[in-house]
Amino acid sequence: DVKVTQSSRYLVKRTGEKVFLECVQDMDHENMFWYRQDPGLGLRLIYFSYDVKMKEKGDIPEGYSVSREKKERFSLILESASTNQTSMYLCASSFRTAYNEKLFFGSGTQLSVL
Amino acid sequence: AQTVTQSQPEMSVQEAETVTLSCTYDTSESDYYLFWYKQPPSRQMILVIRQEAYKQQNATENRFSVNFQKAAKSFSLKISDSQLGDAAMYFCALMEYGNKLVFGAGTILRVKS
């Protein structure tokens, strides 16, 4: 079974802190994605990557950056956490096909910024 | 731009009954994929069913089936013989060729015993 592992299930941080959310997949997937999930808004794409050291902005990249130094790992970075970044963060991965239709998701990290 | 709308924030169904979750979408493409994902309390997103836009036949997966109306841009999910384990948040999603997956706001499904 494909496994997408997010390092923390719950995280509490202070305003202004630098926050790292880690995601690792074990299926040699080329594509990796970071979404945030908020009530009433569904999932919104923050950043994605189609290859090592490659990144593309999604719909809501402001306040975030990413790092992909190795194929299996995709990190989301909040340079200076703010309260409006309190949310559920979901990582996903897939093979590179014309349609990235089969996404595999991690179990999410619930981040609270106080 | 791709958009997905789920107009039902919450739905309830009695165990063993049938329920239909609604989804409408907008895209300028003729070729795309549509999906229903389930997110139980464990938060693990699970792909329930998918539909290729070029296929006229509605997709089915056991108790789950879709009603795909391409002209109306409608993609509803029907769950037959509802079970307690079906209780979850359900997301409708759209993907255009070579593009990213866009999700709706979700529908919470409650199953009553």
C-alpha cells in the first residue's frame, strides 16, 4: 500500500515562529502537493512539485514556501506563522501522468497558531 | 478557471436508505476527470469514485454510483444501502488535463441508525 506520512498529527506554534511541516511518500511518486483544508472552503492548493528541486505555486501560496531536496520528501514552510494560518494541512502524492488523477493523501496535520 | 460547487453543507440518511450528494462544476475544457473523495474522522482521504468526461456511461463502485450530466455540468453521488461507516465528509473534485485537482467545499454526511 502507498504510504504518505506527515510528521505531526497536531502542532501548536506561536505567532512569528518558523514552522516546518514534513511529508514523506514511499512509492517513488514524481508529484507531491500541499493543500490546506478549512471549513466551508474545502481543500485549496498551496504548492506542488513535479520533480526534485522543482516547485510551482498553487492557488494560495502567500505566506508559505516549500522545499523538495529528495524525491520522497516535500516540506511546507511557514516563514513567520500567523493566526490566519491555523488550519488542517494535507500532503498528497501521485505518479506523473497526463492526469494526476490518483492522489494518495497523508492523514493531515492540524496546525494551531496562537 | 475550474470551479466546483457543493451546495449541501450537511446531509442525513437513515441506515440502509439511499442518499444523493450534489455537485456542480465549471470548466472550459471538454476533457477532464471528476472525483468523489471521502474523508472519515480519521482524516484519511479516500477516493470513492472517478469519472472520465469522455465516457458517457456513469461510473459505479459497489454501493456508490454517479449521475454525470456533462451538458449541465453536474456530477452527483448516490450511496445505496447506506451504512454507518459511510458517515464522513465527502468532497467533489475536478481535474483538467495536466492541471491540478480543484475541490468543492464538502458535504458532511450523517448516517442514523
